[in-house]
Amino acid sequence: GATIAAVAGGLDRPYPSEHAELQSLIARHGAVVTETPLGVAPQTRHFPRRNRLIAGLAQGCVVVEAALRSGSLITAELATLYGRTVFAVPGSPLDPRCRGSNALLRHGAVLTESEHDVLAELPEERRGERIGAGAAAPRPGRPGDLAQHQAPWPAPPPAEAAGRAPAIDADTPEDAGEIRRAVLSLLSFTPTPVDDLVRRCQFSTSAILTVLSELELAGNIETLPGGSVVLPSLPPAGRPDLEREA
């Protein structure tokens, strides 16, 4: 089947920038969709809307890894509301990056270890269809599905649900500015693995990832292949906030 990618920014503003070739390849052989106009760079508030597109287009939602405040949980919640099946890949109970996806499993998501687990849940008549035929119509939830539970995972913060920039984790007393300064103090012009930042900062993983996304969208850091971040070689024009935060 073909691949459909839902993106947060305008179609001419691929994010991350190194995915431009991949986005072009998907567009040639499948489709790239967005609700954001051309010329508009992706912003934090655009991602919940992008997640809604993903949930609506897909026959099911597979969550591979998600922290408790991950945006993937928003997609999973929307998929449940749309009558889609939610799948989750189990992770280590000691890894905070897997707590959200493991919570989905506790509340009825389909345990997924391979593509066979996904195919087994799809209606027989749709398994051989190409995606180009359109998304599956919503189907009633089965007993034990996520929809049967009152609160399968923490609800998104009100600001995020309204389409505005998501707040830093509610269980983190420090404000976003303090987390941003802590992250920037550990960065340099030498690549720093994100995992190192998580280990060295005294903040939740989801809070750090949120701040890193905001810093990248603002041009204050660059993301490198392999999961590392680095300060840009030249500060963004007209952005003295980089020096002030550092």
C-alpha cells in the first residue's frame, strides 16, 4: 500500500528539515496532508491538530513508545473516539519513555510485538486493500477496548486541547523558562545526545522533549541525525533570547 504522512507545518516547510527528501518521496508515491497553509512553519500548537488527522486517516493507531505526557497519547485518545483500534508496543516498566504506552496496554490496547498483531485485528475484507481506497469507517468498540474506560490516561492540558502551545508537565513545579535555561546550559557546538540531557537534567523526560521542540522551532538549537542536539553555528538573526537564556 501507499504511505500517507500528516505534517504539522505547510507542505513547503518540512520538519525536521532533514526529512525534506523523505517527504518528497512520500508525496510522489503516496500523499502528504496538512491543515496548515503553505509558507507557515510548524509551531507547537499545530501538532495536536496534526494528531487528529493521523487518528482519522488510519484504520488503527500503533503507539511504539510514549511517556505519560506524550502527544502520541492524544493521538491514541482521538483514535478511540473515532472508533479505531489502538495498539501499543510494550516497553520496560523502568523506562519513563514507555510509561504512557504501557498504560495504554493496562487499559485495553492491543499488545503489539509485530505487524502480525496489527493485521490480525483488521477486518478480513480490508487486510489486502491499499490505503489509497480511503480510511476505514469507524466501528463499534469491543468489550475491554479503551473506550470502555473512564480515564485510560491523563487528559491533555486544557491549553493543548484548545490548540494552543502545550504546557510543561503539571507535576513539574519549575516553569518553562527554568527548564529552557537548564537545557541550554548543557548544550554547546558539540553534539549532545538527547538521552544525556534527560539523565543530567532534574526534569521529566516529557518536559525536556517539549522544551527541545520549542527551541528547535525557534531556531535556537539544531537536531542532528541519531538523536543529538547542538547549538546553531550562528545565533538566529534577531534572536537575542538565545544569549539571554544561555
